[in-house]
Amino acid sequence: MSKTGDRVRASAAWRSVFRAPHTDTPRGRAMATFQNFFLHVYPVKVPRRALSFRSTLRLGFASAVLFGVLLVSGLYLMFFYVPSITDAYFDMHEIATAVAFGQFVRNAHRWAAHLMVLVVFLHMLRVFYAGAYKSPRQFNWVVGVLLLLGTLGLSFTGYLLPWDQLAFWAVTVGTNIASYAPFLGESARRALLGAPEVGGKALLRFYVFHVYALPAVLVTLLGVHIWRVRKDGLASGDAQGERAEPPQEVSASAG
Ligand code: HEM
């Protein structure tokens, strides 16, 4: 190891982040993971097999990265967007034509949103086919379902914000569908729109859900989700996941 590397590792700043000195023993590796915030996504001890690309396809990680892209690009767009029916459409136009990197950031935001819905769904399928919804991960499965609903909620609320014809009619149709739900249907529609029709109040409500409420809920749930992955371990690494072949007695009697 180089002297500069040693000096960096010995510095107070480095040791404040990486608290355990790295020793290449099972205990040393466990301590390094256990005490490091950035290594939290996986449990302290992980079987090599669970970390292989084929086990998770990194779909959960990809969902988290896309969510990060959405937060950063969304924050940039917020500087130039006012959620009012007189400004919203023209602000979007200005973002596309006059704001530095505006069109690029808007496209990144839109594509990351579409991709996140797809990737979260594929992650859920992967988890399902690995049987990772079973005990002891059933709680994390429920947290995952809430994450999926939150992701869909972000997509839906974001759709209205450009305030163009597509946005207006998509949300008119979407909220009309909501009104057919038994018992609460009409009240749910009124609560979403704040008025009988899609208008200024609906735009403000959707904006508040899109940029404050839902991201806050998702960040919190994601913290719980990753904490549970860390505590429960990855399904593909435990005894149940290891059993790729049927138990010996079964295959023997079948033969
Ligand atoms: C915002 C959306 C989500 C993010 C960012 C996310 C993130 C992650 C990450 C990083 C992992 C670690 C393993 C991996 O990369 O696959 C994971 C595992 C897991 N996720 Fe998600 N997830 C999301 C949505 C969901 C959904 C929709 C479900 C199910 C309904 C779900 C259920 C689970 C379960 C049960 C595990 C443990 C898997 C195992 O032990 O093999 N997650 N998630």
C-alpha cells in the first residue's frame, strides 16, 4: 500500500467515516461492514452466492439509483416551475428552451420516472420468483408493496404538472376511474382534485404530493426497506434459497 494511501487512511476524516480498521479476517470484514453507513445495503455476512449478479440482477439497487436521479433532477426543475394554471405550461416551455440544461434535465427526469416504474416492477417479480416474500422477509415484502404504490403515486401526480392537454385529460380520466371505487369513490376524487373538476386546486395538490409528501414517504420507507434487507439477509444466500435441487429423498423416490 502506498504511503499516501496509508496517510489518508490514518486521517481523522477517513476514520470518522470508515470506523473499523480493515483486517482481512471474517470478523474484520464483518466489523467494517457493520460500522459503515455506506455498506448498509447488504447484511454483515453475505454468502458469495447471494452477491452474484444472477441472484438479485441488481434490480433493487437500480431502483434506488433511479430514485436518486429523480430526486436530483426534480430538485433542479423545482427552481423554474410554479404550480399555477397561469404559469405551469409556460414554465415547462421555458425549461425546454431557455434554462441551462433544462431540456436535458427534464428528459432525464421523465425517462428515469418511466424506467423506475419498470425496474421496481421487475425487482418485485425477481423477489417473488426467489420466494423472498416468505418468512422472515414478509414484513419487507409489505414495505416493498408500499414502495411500489408510492412509485406509482409519484408517476401519476407528476403527469399533471406540465399542464398541457395530455396531462389534463389523463388526470381527468384517472380521477374519474377513482370515482367508481365502491363507497369512497366520489369523495376520493374530490379529495384528490380539491374541486369538482381538474383545475388550479388539483394542480397544487398534485404538486405538493409529487415534490414533498410522496418523496418524504418513499425516502423513509426506503430506509426501513434497506435496514430490513440488512437484518434478514438475502434470500438467495440462505438454506431455502440454496436448495436449487429437490431434497435427496424426494428425487430418489421419484426415480
Ligand atoms: C423504490 C423501490 C424499491 C427499491 C429502491 C428497493 C431496493 C431494494 C434493494 C437495494 C434490495 C437489496 C437486493 C437487491 O438489490 O435486489 C432489495 C431487496 C428486497 N426487496 Fe426491494 N426495493 C424496492 C421495491 C420493492 C418492492 C416493490 C418489493 C415487493 C413488493 C420489494 C421487496 C424486497 C424484498 C422482499 C427484498 C429482499 C430480497 C431477498 O432477500 O432476496 N422491494 N430491495
